[in-house]
Amino acid sequence: MFDHVTIRVSDRAASEGFYDTILPTVGLERTHSDEHYAEWVDFSLAQASDDKPLTRRLHIGFTAPSREHVDEFWRAGTAAGYRDDGVPGPRPQYSEDYYGAFLLDPDGNSAEAVHHDTVHTRGCIDHLWMRVADVSASKRFYETVAPFAGFALRYDGSERASFGRESGGFSVVSGTPTEHAHIAFPVADDAIVDAFHRAATEAGYRDNGPPGKRPVYHAGYYGAYVLDPDS
């Protein structure tokens, strides 16, 4: 579903300590670290700054291979002194086989370990929940870019809209908006990146970086950036 999701943190060492404690319990070891980012497969964090502010009020659900892994995620996190945000257990309001546990990272973002029968094996992020000021406005934005980013609307309600692929997804939920999260979707070629950017900007959404190569990330990296209604 995601090429990568990046958050900005107030204290990089503290946040790395949190994620280095909880993510190995669900089989996710750190895959990269340099002066810019620490990465765990498709999830990364970086130090916040004046021009790249702190991420707030984001919920990230990480894939867990089993219910026992979910239990260990919560046990390790609470034993290390991190804040509980929901004990391990079934969450039938999401699906019959949904089993999750929740912790808060040092900046108050919600991290979950989740296992269900359709949990995917590629990447580490099962889902995101983002709070938004206007669900209808956010839904229109994501419906505009969906044909290029390869996902579709799965649930349409007054308080929540959910998008997904064959596995994994994200929801926009009414509330005080999530701030300063970065989400990147994988596409097949550079022409689709161009079309993604053109469709969004022609629909009136704000450019945050035109299509082009970004070798600062790695050779062959080609991306384009737009801002959603809450950015």
C-alpha cells in the first residue's frame, strides 16, 4: 500500500528508542539509519525542525504475524515505561478476526500492532488513521489521486472514509487534524508520477514539489508532492 510513511519527531533519540523497543517484537528490525532518517522497512522518522514541523495525532498500525506477537509488542512497550493506549484484545468493530494493542510514542502518536486473517506480508504498515477537519473534503482529495496511486474507496461514511488496496489501507476520520505526516505511494513508472501531480494541481490542490528526480534519497528516485486539505 505504502512506499513509505515518514514522521517528524521532537527528540530523535527518544523516538528511536521507542520504535527500537516495540517493532522487533513483531519482527521489524531497523533497516537503515543515517544523519537524516531512521527506517524500519516502509516506516521512517526524522528530527523535526522549524521548516519541517513535528508530526502530531497520527495513528499507525504495524503488521504482526500472530496474536502472540501483538501481546509481546504491548508487554515490551509498557515494561519499558511507554504509555498504554489500549490493551491487547479483539476489536470486532473493525473486523471479526481483528486483534490489536496500542501504545503512545514519545510525541503522543498512536502505534498499534495488529493481526487479522488478511494481514499482508510486504512492508510493515497495515494501516494509517488520519484525523481531518472535513471528511468530505479529504475524501475528494484522495479520490482525485487514487487512480494514479493505485488504491480505491472502501468505506464512505459521514465521520470516516477508508481507502485501500488488496491489503493495507488508510482512513480519514473526523477530528482535530493530524499534522505533518508524509505518505508516499508506489507507482509503476515516472509517467504516472507526472499524471498524479498534474491531476491534483489541476483540481486545485497545492503543489509541494514538482515531478523530478530526487537522487538525495537514492539513485532512480522520481517523485512529486502535493498537499492534502489539512496540510
